[in-house]
Amino acid sequence: MPKVGMQPVRRQQLIDATIESVAEFGLQATTINRISEKAGLSSGIISHYFAGKQGLIEATVRYLLSNLKKVLMEGLTPTTTPEQRLMLIIEANFSRLQQQSETTKTWLSFWSQSMHDYELHRLQIVNSRRLFSNLACSFKQLMSDDDAKLAAQLCAAMIDGLWLRAVLSKSDENEFERCEYLAKNYVNSLIKQYGA
Amino acid sequence: MPKVGMQPVRRQQLIDATIESVAEFGLQATTINRISEKAGLSSGIISHYFAGKQGLIEATVRYLLSNLKKVLMEGLTPTTTPEQRLMLIIEANFSRLQQQSETTKTWLSFWSQSMHDYELHRLQIVNSRRLFSNLACSFKQLMSDDDAKLAAQLCAAMIDGLWLRAVLSKSDENEFERCEYLAKNYVNSLIKQYGA
DNA sequence: TTTTTTATTGAACGTTCAATTAACAAAAAT
DNA sequence: ATTTTTGTTAATTGAACGTTCAATAAAAAA
């Protein structure tokens, strides 16, 4: 100490600890003491690195969003067909459930809070629109523009609905797999219904 | 004072004030001071009538649930067909958006908190299962049992997904009507797909 | 008329919380 | 060798929170 270059390390530790705390206690009961304990650090360090609790919360949401985006990007290649891309979108959305079960539980907390927090709401809109436009972009290669928009809206709603119900019922991994299967099925039925 | 029989009056006032406060500030920032101010009463009265803040929160959720149930019951007659019943279920779910816009904003807060609160979670499960079984019961009169369960799950997810996306995007009433229309359309397509 | 009941308030209280900061230590820079 | 920088902690602070409760008032009951 000082071991120069600790900032990104500590920031990530705190973000990870935040995710863990929100998953376990909920956003409301997540205090900086709980976060710092999980990170094995002192509470003062949150103010130091993130200017306070709110900064840490926002950074955590941004981290989760960039993770979701990364999962999707990793599966895409130049030869990916529209159908495959749609399936990848679904996998990306449900894979976060399977691979990061703690992350799952935190989304609901953040979105609920986003209704009353300007910055979080802005991030949520980005997220929601990204899902919609990813879906619409792929559907557009399979059907007319208007139909693609409708299909994207319905598909996004189905994804979110299946996700919400699975999360709220505290389902296990089998249920999430089933939801992924159902969502993929629904994509196929949309393609059949509206496809050229 | 004492004007005998004030308990139910005051309880309802506090419940209404809670809904208003949660809609405006979110559950996390809803304090008993905020609630009592909106109700025009003192904060001590919350402890008196509900044994504390937690009791008031739970009573509020129960009130919202019973409201939802009532809206549905009001539309049913002995001659209601299964199709009509399905449409009524959808209207009941989306009508709470149109008629009680403050109520809408509070659901997300409550369900998010339900992940970390035993009693709220129990109530949420009741709510979720009620929607599913209402849908399944009607679908069963139109198709095989297995197909009815699947249709009910998909339909419930679509309803919840459309609702979630509309709420999170802070949509206006036109969007909610559109969601109701889309959900009804989806019910029809499910009947066509799986119906006998 | 007196006592009890109902209803309500607002202050006091202990606890919790996020933010601040003095202090310290060690590595890096001068 | 000295100074600066980086990193971190523990202690402190003041505000906010929910709960408790003594006190009060008026209606109802005896």
C-alpha cells in the first residue's frame, strides 16, 4: 500500500458485493455496511470510489447491462441467420438466469426502483429498447417492417413475462430452461404467422 | 371523539395514502411520515391500527389483491362463455392500469420487495396462481387439459410481460389499450392453435 | 354524575444510515 | 533522503426512521 492501480479492482469488488447484497436482502435493505462487509472492505471506501451509495448502485446497473450485451455479442458471427440471432437473443436473456442466479434476483429490484429514479430509469429504457430493436432487426429480415415491429413487441413481452413469473415464483433451473424453450417456440410461431 | 367505529375508516385512509405514497416515491422512500401526511393524520396512528409499518404494507397489498379479484367477479355471469371469461380476465388485469394509475405503479414495488419478504411473497404467489388457474380453467373448456395448462402459462406470461413493459416505459393510456388489444388477440390465437 | 372507552396526537427515544474525515502506512516520485 | 501519492480504515456526525407512550378530549356506558 499504496499498490497503484487498485481502483478498478476495488470498484469491481464493490460492484460484485452490491449484486450479492441486493440478491440476498433486496435493494431496500442493502446498506453500505452490508456491501462493504461482503467486499471485505470499509464503508468509507464506497464514498471514495463511487462518490456515495447512489453512484455505486448506478455503476452496478451499468455493469449488469454491459454484461447482458456482451453475452449476446459473443454468440454472433457474420454468418448468423436471423432465426439463429433470435434464438441467441433469447438465450442471452435467459442465460443470465442460469449462469448468474444472483444477478437475476437483482433485476427486479433495480427496475422497481427505476420508476422513481431518473438515472436508473434512463438505463432501463436503454435496456428495454435494446431488446426490442434487436428483435425487430432480426424479424425485419423475415417479414414486413410493420409485422416485424409487432412481432418484436410480442416477443419482448413474452420474454419479459416468462422471466418475471419465473423469478417471482423463485423457480429452479429446470423452470428457466422450460421458459427458454417456450420463448424459442414462440419465436418460431411468430415467424410462421408473419413470415414471408 | 370518540366517534365510535372509526377504525375501518382510518384504516382505509391509511391504505389509500400508502398506495399514493408508493406510487409517487416508491416503496423504499415511503416512510410513515409521508403516509401519515397524505392521510392527514399523525404517524402514531399507524402503529395503533396496523401494529406498525409492516402491517400497513401487507394490508395494502391485500386490499389491492381483493380489488383485482372484485373487478373480475363483477364481469362474470352464469352465461359467460369461456372465451368471454378469458377476455374479462384480460380486461380485469389491464383495467387496473387505466382506472387506477397509481395502483399500477405500486405493483412493481411490492413484487420486488416480495422477493425478500415472506408474507408478501406468499401473497404474490397467491396472485400469480390465481391468474394462472383462472386462465387454465377457461382454456380447459376449449381444449385438452395439457394444452390448457400450456396456453394458460403462455397467456399469463404475455399479460405480465405486456404489463411490465408498459409500466416500466411509463406509457400512457393509449399504450395500455393497445396492450389489452394485443393480449386479447393472443388469446384468440391460442384458442385457434390449441382449441378442439 | 362518574367512570370507562374510543380515538388521536406529538414528543421522546433508540436505532440505523450515508457521508465525512483525521489518521496512518507504504509505495512512488522528486 | 524527502516529499508526494495512493490506498484504506475507524471513528464521528447529523439526519432520518419506526416505535413507544403519556396526555388529552369527547362520546359512551354505568
